[in-house]
Amino acid sequence: MHGFGDTPQTLHYLADDLFAHGYDVRAPLLPGHGRTLASFDATPHTEWIAAAKAEFMAMRARYGWVGMCGLSMGGALATIVASEVRDLPALVLIAPYLGMPWHIRLAVSSAPLWSEYVGGIPSDSPDSIRDPAERGLSGAYGMVTGRVMRELARVVKRARRALPEVTAPTLLIQSREDNRVSQRVAERSFVALGSTRKRLVFTRGAGHIITVDYGKERVFEEVRAWLGGGGPGTVPPEPDVTNDSSSSGLRS
């Protein structure tokens, strides 16, 4: 599942890598995304959640063994689905958007006062994708509205409440230089996860969209290892917390 205001373009390298290692992969376009800003603005968060669950259930009906992976807001959606699907065999949260910075929360809470008059506001940041070549390929809107930011806040709130109900073996991976989600949010989310088998990995050198940024190959390796490496149905690794330099001190 891709992120807020974005498209499956951010997941195509990961999808190709998993397919090359024997997995069938689907990266759906969420409702209101990849179309127009007006369509995005008109879409309620409940449609994103319903679409994520429907996509998972359709895959499971076809294949049986299905892991779920989400990037940014897609990670929040995957968390919500995982809290409801108690037999999910593997969950991968890539830079999951499970907490808003204080200035974004302030803007969201005051949105009813300004959103009708302001319209769309730029949301692009060069720090989200540090690789300029990949940044130029982005299919994201690059704009948000106050109303749709409130919908994102509702997803985040539901996902955070859902964390203790997640029992699936879970990998959470994020860059230490993530400009959208702080390291503290990642660590707190990891602790809150109800999973008894979980792994937190920090990488370096990339921004928020680590599936297309510098060092993306490390992300792919971690995802493959968590899903089983040898193919669907194998057992994920034992619980652990690692990064590219030193331990964060957390344990599952």
C-alpha cells in the first residue's frame, strides 16, 4: 500500500524485487489518488481503509498465504487491517506514518478555520527523496488541502489505537534521516505493537520514501528476509532490533 497523496510508483522497485524472488505482488492505487486534487480532497479516510482491506482479502482468496506491506500512510492502513485480520502471516511497515509532527497537528486542528479560503497547499519536500533522479519520477500530487489532512489525521489516530491489537510478525523499517516521521515515533510504535515477533531496523542516507531513495537495496533485503527469503510460507526471523551502526536499545 502506497502513501498519502502518492501512487504505487513508489513501490515498483520493491514489487519488482519481490517478483524476481518468487512472489506475486499487487500494489493497488488507493481511492482519490493518482487522479486530481479535487478527487483526492473529496475522498474520506474510510475509503482508503476499506480499499486496503478489500485488496488484502482478494489476494488471500486467490493465494492463501499473503503478507501485507505498507509505505508511509500505507503502513498506517496496513496496521489497521492487521489489527482486524488476526491470522496475517507477515506484516511489513516501511516508514509508517503513525504520528504527526506538532506543527502538522496544529494545522490540522485549525483547518476548519482556513481550509475553505486557502485551497491547495504545497506538500513536496526535497528531503523526502534525496536522490534527485528518483525525485523527478514521483507521481505524487505535491499538494494537500486542509480537509484531506484531517482525513490523514483520522487514519493515524486509528492506526495508533490499533497497534496493540496487531499480532502478525512485524518488520518496521525506517531511515534515521526520515523528514516526515521521527525516530521517536518509530520506536514508540514498535513498543506499542502487540506482536510477539517483531523487528525494528533503522537505515541511513535516505529520506522518507526509502523504497526509491539511496540505499533502497537494503530495504529490499530486509523485506525479503522478513517474508521468508526462501519463498512464501517460510518462517520470519526471530525478534530483533538493528540498524546500520549500533543498537537502538529496544527489544521485542
